[in-house]
Amino acid sequence: MKSELRLHRLLLAMLAMLLLAFVGVLFYLSTNVDSEDFEATVSLVILLAIGTAFVYMGAAEGITAVQFGIKHKRELWSYLILGLISVASGLYLAMSQTASLQTVAILVSPHAFLFGVAELRIARHMQHHPKQRLLLLIGGICELILGVSLLGGSGLQVAHVAALLGYAAILTAFQLLAFLLYRRQHISSTMTVLH
């Protein structure tokens, strides 16, 4: 059980760090790039950053799936499917000639939906922890709303899509950090329920 928990925590930590790095890049670009070059520069950097992050996380999710093995079918298939979606999204962004920030928003939206559904699923099993359950419910609903907002990002201007992606990264990173900093015995009991 402890090794599975470590795998979950390692993957969450990697994702949180990637999201925080993405927010840092967005902040740097918004303060240091001239307004006339902003749109083109931000689009290119975000496409490269998110494409790379998708491939990196997809590979990590695939490795994690293999580590869980066949005895943990739910984790195996969840991580394999998520890894394939991530790698496919990253490769599409890397090879596409027409990809834009609006495309990135559409590709990121399923990840927000899946994270929201996972939070709601965990909250369902937290009857004995009402505060944590409420926070998970709120976080899950926020992620689902973000997923819908990202899908609707195809009609927004580049600067607005970049801001929406930044907000999504911040919200998700804070929630992941809360998972990582949550006391170990509570996480162990939660993960036991999920298995």
C-alpha cells in the first residue's frame, strides 16, 4: 500500500511542479514581452511548454501504470488511458502546423474534467471527514467548470485563452499541493477506499 501511495504522490508532485513552472513562464512572458510581440511569443511558448509537458506526463503515467501492474486493474487502465491521451495531445501539438492556444485549451479540458471527476469520486468516500469532503466537492466542481470554460476557449482571443490556461494551472496546482501536503494517514485511508 505504501509503494502505491508513493507512486500516486510522485506523479502528483511532478504534475504540480510542471503546472507551477507553466505559471512562472506565463508570468515572465506577461511582464517582459512587448505587447505587439506578446500574442505570437506567448502562443509559441505555450504550445511548446504544454506539448512537452503532455509527453513528459504521459510517459510518467505509462511508467506508473506498469508499476501498478495487473493486480491493480483500475490504476493500470486509468494511468494507461490518461498517459495515451497525454502523449497523443503532446505529439499533436508538436507536429501540428495549425495548433493554436484555442487548440491547447480544447486539449487541456479533458484533463480538467478527469481531475474534477476524480476529486468528486474521492469526496464520495470521505463521509468521516466533512471539511475535506467539502473541499474536494468544491475543487471537483471548479475543475468541471474549468473544463467547460476551456472547451469554450475556442472563441476567445489569445490573451484571454492564455489567462484562462494560467488560472486553470494555478487552481489545479494548488489542489495538487493540498493533496501532497495532506497528512499521510488520511491519504492512506482514502487511497484504500479507492482500491
